[in-house]
Amino acid sequence: MTERLPLSLTTCTSCGKPIPPGSKSTKFPCPSCGEIQIKRCEKCRKFGRNYKCPKCSFTGP
């Protein structure tokens, strides 16, 4: 029998909700520090909700 590992979903940087595979989400490096990958779900992108980089505190739409 094969051991099953739990599936870990990526979470949206703006709202904190899990981002399901295959959704119209995006990910990009922080525009300020470039060290953190910002991940945004489809709804937060659509409504232009702010996000905040956990490392440098850069805030963007």
C-alpha cells in the first residue's frame, strides 16, 4: 500500500483562501524586493484587491 501525503494548496496573498489547481490565478515576484512570490486568486485579481508582501511590506493592487 502506498502512503498518501496531504495535498497542500497555494493560498492567495490578498485574501488567504486556497487557490485550486487550474484556476485563473497568477503568481509573480514582489515588485519591490523580488524575493517573495505573490499569488493572487481569480476574484482578487478581478476586483483589484490589495496584497502586501510579507517580507518588505510593499502593498499593491
